[in-house]
Amino acid sequence: MLGSRSNDQYRRLESYMPDEEEEIPPAHSFVHFADVDKRSSRSWNHVENLDDFFHRVYIYHQKNGFVCILAMEMFSLLQFVFIVCLSTLLIQCIDYPLLFHERLLSNTTRQVKLEDVFYPVDECMASTSTMMQVLLSLSLVFLLTRIVHAAINVLKFWEIHMFYIHALDIRGQLLSDLTWCDVLTKLRQVQSEHQMCIHKRDLTPLDVYSRILRFKNYEVAMLNKDVLPVKLYCCGSEFVFFSRALKLNLEFLLFWGPWAPFSNNWSLKEVYKRKAAREALAAELRHKFVLMGVLNLIFAPVILLYQILFSFFSYADLLKREPGSLGVRRWSLYARLYLRHYNELEHELTARLNRAYRPAQMYLNCFVSSLGAIVAENVMFLSGSICAVILVLTVIDEDTLETQHVLTILTLSGLLTAVCRGFLPEDNLIYCPELLLRAVLAHTHYMPAAWRDHAHTQAVRREFDQLFQLKAVHLLEELLSPIITPFVLIFLAPSKALEMIDFVRNFSVDVVGVGDVCSIALFDVSRHGNPDWRPPSAATDPTEATGEAGEKETRFTNLPSQAAQSEEGKVELSLLNFALTNPEWRPPAECSALLHSVRHSLPQACTVYDSLLASVSAGGSVLGQPSSLPPLLASASPIARGAAGGVRVTGRGVRRKAGPLSSSVISAAAHAPIAEEDEGHETLSGRVGVLRDLVADEMSSSVLAMHDNFHLRKEQSVHHLSSTAYNQVTCHEDAAQTEAAAALPPLHPVLPALPPAAFRPQPMHSDEEEEAADSRQALLPGGATASSGGSYKTTPR
């Protein structure tokens, strides 16, 4: 792992294997295969752009094969052509006065037909305005660009298709039966046979993830360190704005564009590695931000028009069938980046956020506006009454709908009723925001520290609403994006340019066999970890004194600097998540030490989660490893262990998009005894599904325990600082009073020293004893009397 060094210079991280060669980046970034095996018709040796190759292998699996990818590309092009053609037809080629019966057909009294409302083709083309011609020309250029891009994309995926067939031996319907963990295992086996990466003999799961998520890890780290310009301040309030357009512009400038700091997918430009060039590079990046903002502003009308048309065609039918669909909530783009772990693939993040969807929705349902509910109830009564009257009249005489504007009134009344229904509270709602927000945290794994014990406040609700936003708000944000994005790029992003340049230099390392990656994503707990997020060290026996890599576990002696620390326990929680989802990964020594601390210091973690969600009946620590069980099965709770030991379990089958799961766990579940009437494949699927769900539950329980440990340490730190400050102030006050008293002249003559007997209590007389007894009697609670033995006994009043 990385040593404890200063943050001002770019560094190179040597390989874990001392006999590996240094990586020489290729000259171009296209996927290329060199056929060096003459015995086979196709061989994959020295893939020049492994980032793109591994990313397409992952996308191929998630999109379910070549045919689905080809269909998606074709329909995407047809969708764009349809939107342009239909928009042109509606604007240029329809006789709206005749359609709306504002004029009649000449020399005839017959009914207007559909073909009568369309202008002839020559007349439609002749009436095209200059602005319309410019828009059509831009659309044609964009369409040709997309066709070329789609053709290149299809050709590359065809190469991946052949790789799946010949190298991975995955054909046809078998792809839908395999999880990504299975594909990753086969991919690592192909590396040992074909040497796709010639600079390393074996690929670890972290190597593959680092290449697939190289730029995504940078984005997550930049957001975690508050480097990305995603926060707007208006009217004294802070708002988060992170639309697709802004995300695309930032990625273009920082990662894959011609002006990006990276010369290719894996190598940082040399000039960005020198501290002396930071000011010049920051000034250049500011200029690029302004230029991109001006270009976005120029094309804003075209982009806005296309987004309006696309949104209208996408949601019009949905709103007609389900008017309340815009009231459904979704995780925002900002939330998907803020809540993402380092080295977490898209399907793993989606599965985690889907598990948090229901408690998040229940949490926001706790906040109901009383005034809004009263207004909505009465408006719904009025609109519902109008709908009822029109429906009754329609039943009496169906010609009622042919009356002008009656159908429009009926539609708007129904839409208004559906919208108002969303403002009404549920009848059986239970108000428990703290518990529900904790249930959300169990799956999202991240939450600002200021939210703790304040889940019932409107401030926390507003901040959480930016993470879990309404679909209508998301749609409005995307529609306003062509207007707001240029403003962000021109006025806000330039102020972050120097921080971005420093971040790329300070948090980049060159890993042999992988290239330049974000150092935080390597789980370097000694440099980027936060000591407050580390569990308290537990005593270990001699048999558990070695890490997963077979090395002596190291103690956390090097504390990271404040500037290098990751915020909100990002490194620790990401390490825990990656270790659970990839059990075959062998972490370095300090990572093993942290996992060892979690394993032995939080044994009660799962009981917190079990009592919270009641998802499992009982369980042990997330990483607990009893010696009587296999190491990978010992991390699961007793239900999972029972599945491996032969106890019947039930659950859903293996899903193609499910997260990684150790092959050892699958094998153990498969070899468990089953009933004769059960089919082995179905039982294995059910068991693996249960085991995977329990791994997620175990992760949730440890996350809650780590958050509790962090806040406990913070409270103890604050209490210690308060006590220290109070003691220091008291000492200073006592010293000041002593000095002041010494400076004053004595007011009375010094008394002679008294013997010790003078300070002994003198015996009291009988009257004094009675008065003291009465005073003690008055101080005793509830009429208690003092006994001779010093204890109290209660007497009835």
C-alpha cells in the first residue's frame, strides 16, 4: 500500500509482485487483439485498451447479449428520426384551421378526412422557414454522427460477443443464467491462459474494477472532497444541481475529452504531475469551462426544444393512464454519486438503492403539510364532483361528450383529483422518522453526521428530498438544465479549477499493470482513512494474528493528514463493501487489519439491524469467522450457515444482475442435502438468493454499528475537550485568584496554628441533636425515617 507521504507530488505505486515488468502505455486507445496463438483461430493476447475492453465485457453481460445491444442502438436511432420527422410534420405540414373547423372545405360539404388536413409535399417543403432549415440541418448532422458512433459501437460489441463465445465459453441463453461474479471468475481464468494484460500474470478483482471504474472513482472522490461544482446558493439557501448535461460536460472536460488531464484511458499527462504547473493548468481549465459554457448557451434553444419534445412524447401517454406517476420518487443523479462506494459497479449500487427505496418513501411520507392536506381534500372534493356530474350526464345521453370542452373538463378534473390525492396522508401512518431514517442508512450506508437525532426536522427532510426526489422535480431539473448548466460552467466551475488540478495530482498514483488511478479507491486506510471510523481494536489470539494475504497484520500507526482523509468514512465503508462482495480478493496488510477489527470489535452489530428491520432471525458479526465453518460461509448469519449445513431455506432464485457472490458459498449451498422431490437447480437458486440477501443484511448491520461507533467517538471527543477546557479555565482562575490574593495586604493578623483536635466535630447537646434529627427527617423522601444502621425505612403516611 501507499506510504505516508506528502500530498504535493504525483507518485508511482509499485506492483505487489516484485518480478512484474513496468507498464508501457500503448499509443492508441482502440481495442485490438494480437493473434499470437497459431494453434487456435482466435486468441486474446495483449488487449491494448483493457479499460474499454473490460467495460464492454461488463455492459455486454448487463445488457443481456449482442442482440439486445444491437436492438437498443437501432431503436435509439429510429426514435431520434421519429421525433424529428413528427415534429416537422406537426409544425410545417398540417392545416390547423381546417383541423379545428375554423374553415370548411371548398366546394364540398362532406366530412373532413385525415388526408385533407395535410398540405401537399411540395407545398410543405416550399413553406419551410430558414430557422426550420437550420434546425433540420443540425438534426441531420447529429443523426449522421450517431449512426457512425452506433456502427463503431456495434462492431466493438461483436468482438466482445466472439470473446464470450470462444474465450469465456458462454453461449446463447447461458448468459442470462450467470451472475457477474461468474463472468468475473471466467475472465480471470482467461487472463492466466491468454495474458490479456502482459504486465501481470494474474488479475485480481480490484484490478478489473479499477479499470472499469477508473473515472467513476475520481468522480466519487471529487464529490466526497467537495471539489465538483454541484451546489448553488440562492435566497440564502443551498440547492444541489447535478443534471445529465452538467455531468456530461464535467466528464468531457476532466476525463475523456481532448482537453482532459488524461492522455488516454489509463495515463495522466506528464504536465499534470508537476506542482509547478498548477497555476497555468488551472487558468487553462477556467478558460475551457467558460468556453464550454458559451457553447452550451449557444445550443441551449436546440437542446431545450429537443428535451421538451422528448419528454412530451415519453410522458404524455403515461400521464393519461397514470396521472400520479410524476409523484413517484426516484434517487437523483447526485444521490447515485454521493451514495456510491469506491469500486462499486452500477448494478451493485442499483440493488442497494432499491432495497432502501421503501424505507426512504416511508420516511418522507411522515412529513405531511396540514394546510396542504386541507386544501387538497377540498379541491379533490370539487374536482371529483364535476367528474361525477359529467359521468352521470354521459350515462343519460352519450352525446354529452360531443359538447365543446366537456371532454377537456373531464380530463383536467381527473388529473387534478389524482394530483391532490398525493397530498393526503395515509390513514395508517406511524410517525417514526428517526427509526425510518436509520433503516434507510442501513442500505444507503452514508448519511451526513448532522442528520443524527434530527430526522424529524424540516431541514433534514429538505436535504433528504434532494437525494430522493420526485420524478416531476427530476423532469423539471432536466428541462431547465440547458439554461442552468451554462451558468454553472461560466460562473461557478472556474472557481473550482485549481482544486480540481490539485486533486488530480495529489490523489493519483501509477499502479503497475493498471495505470493511473485514484489513490483513495485503492482503500489506502493509512493515508486516506479516518481514525474515527475505525472500530476499537480487539484482543486477538495467536491463530488470528495473520491477515487474509498471509502477512502479519499491521496496527494503525500512521495517522492520515486532515487534507488526505476521506469524508464520512468513505474508505472504510467502501473497503468493507468490496471485501464482502468479492470474498476471493486478498487485501493488503492494513486493509486486513481494519477488516480484522470489524470482525472482532462489532460482534453485536447484526442484532441492531435484526431488531430494526426483522430481516433475519438471528446472526453474528458481518465478518465473524468461527473456526468450525469455512471462512467464506462463517461471515454469514445462522440462516446462511444452516443453508450450507443442510437446513432447508427458501427464497428467490439467482438473478442475472445480482451482485458478486463467492463460488465457495454457492458450492457449499449446492452440496447441502435436499429432499428427493426438489429439483437441484431450483433449490440451489433459492439458496444462493437467500445467501446473497443475507450478505446484504450483514453489510447493513455492520454499517449501522460503524456509524454508532463513529458518533460515540465524536461525543467522547467533545466531552473530553469540554472537560479539558473547563479544567484549564479553572486552573487559570485559581492561579489568578492566588496571585491577586498574594498581592493584597493582610486584613487581619495571622492566627496561630490550631491543634488538630480543633477541627474534630464537637459533641452536640440534646437540643442540638433534636434539631439535627428534625432537619434529617425533613430531607428524607416519602416520610422515610433514619435507622441506626444508616439505612432508610419507609413508614406509611
